[in-house]
Amino acid sequence: MRLMFLGDVVGRSGRAGITARLPGLRAEWGLDFVVVNGENATSGAGLSADHAKALLAAGADCVTLGDHAFDQKDMLSYIETEPRILRPINYAKTAPGKGARVFEAKGGRKVLVAQVLGQVFMKRPFDDPFSAIDAVLRAHPLGGAVQAAVVEIHCEATSEKMGMGHWCDGRASLVVGAHTHVPTADAQILPGGTGFQSDAGMCGDYNSVIGMDKLEPMRRFVTGMPKERFTPANGEATLCGTYVETDDRTGKATKIRMIRVGGGLEGARP
């Protein structure tokens, strides 16, 4: 199976990049299943129902959220009606929606997608991500209940992301990090057969400060004082993510590549 994960979509630039490029990439690369993180797609904070519909219409099979899952209040109700949107499994127990789900890809093959929030350097405490994902993977073994499994670890610390990769090694097809908006150059297949990248990066304008217009972040760094709200940068987006090929029999990764398409970053394709 050919799977792709695209990192955090940031603002209008990121949405435009997904809409313009994802349909063609699906066809060109023969993608069987695509996961897109959309938690910053609406004004850089959260995901509205309308923008979620646009990402799904462009070719995302599943859209994940994150610590900004419900910054846009209409997502509180919309996520209950749209099973293709996932919030973290270790979010508040009373939160609407689901954090893991089995989807059907081409040919009836089953794909598990699960998202979990890390704890290190995050602004609020979340339940233990390792035990949370362990329960999900035990219930959906590779090569049995599912033909592939994608785990997104949404957090700040690269060490925690790496720990999650090794925790899931041999039990997931891909463990990929998101949240920090900068792609890491460590795409690899771990010893047990799980593809891993610490952070997929963002889908947004990289002539920015992690997707935001440069002026206000730089002012705060220099003066220590805020003046205005952060607003997403609106130049051409680079779509950043991770591409993985898997063995249907075992569900393990046989190939992994970093993805960078469009915008200002040097290109990288499968």
C-alpha cells in the first residue's frame, strides 16, 4: 500500500496548497490512503467545518487535529457527524469525536489511523500517550485486523516522538510526528519494520516563523511584548510530509521518503 501523511496545514496558504496539489499527487504517485493534519488550517488556530470539508474534498481520507482541536467551536459538533476527522485519543475524556478509527482503502484493505498528544513541554497535561496508543495497537494487530496502521504523535519534544516510534516499532506501519511545523531529516525504517519521521513539517508558507507572518513573532522575541495577534503568512505553501510503502501481508514499511512539494523549500518526492 502507498500511504502519505501531510503535516500541519497552516492558514489560507496551506489550504490553497492542499487544494491545488493533493488531487494531482494522489494520481501521480498512485496513493492508496492520505492523512492530513488540519489543526491550524483556519486562521492558524483550529479547523472549521467548512475548511475540513475542503481538505476532505481535495483528497484527504482522514484529517487529524491536535492540541488546537476545538479552537474553532463548530468542530465540537461537526466532529460527531464526520468520522473522517480524528482528535487525539488522550484528549479530555469528555471530548467529542474519536482518536482512532479503522478506514477502508482501495481493494477493501483496512487502515488504522490513531493520533496521540505528547506530554513534554506541552501547555496542558494530557493522559499518558504510551499506554493510550498501546491499547489501540493491541486491538488492531498488523497483518491481522488491519493491513496498515498510521500513528501520529503530536508534540513538541523530538525525544518523545522518537520514544513513541520505538514503542510502536513492529506494530505500526508509520509513526510520524507533527506540531512543530519544521520537517526533520530522519525518515527511516526502524528495526521492527515501522517507518518513522520525528516531524513531517507543515503545509504552509515557509517564508515565515513556523507559518506565521514574521513581524509579530520577531517583535515579541526582541521586545518580550506582544502588540498584535499572530496571523498566518500567505505566500506559496510547501506541502511537507512523509510517504511510505507497506507490505499488505505484514503491514510493515518497505520504503519511506520525505515529501516537499512547491513553495520555497527544496523539493523531495518518492
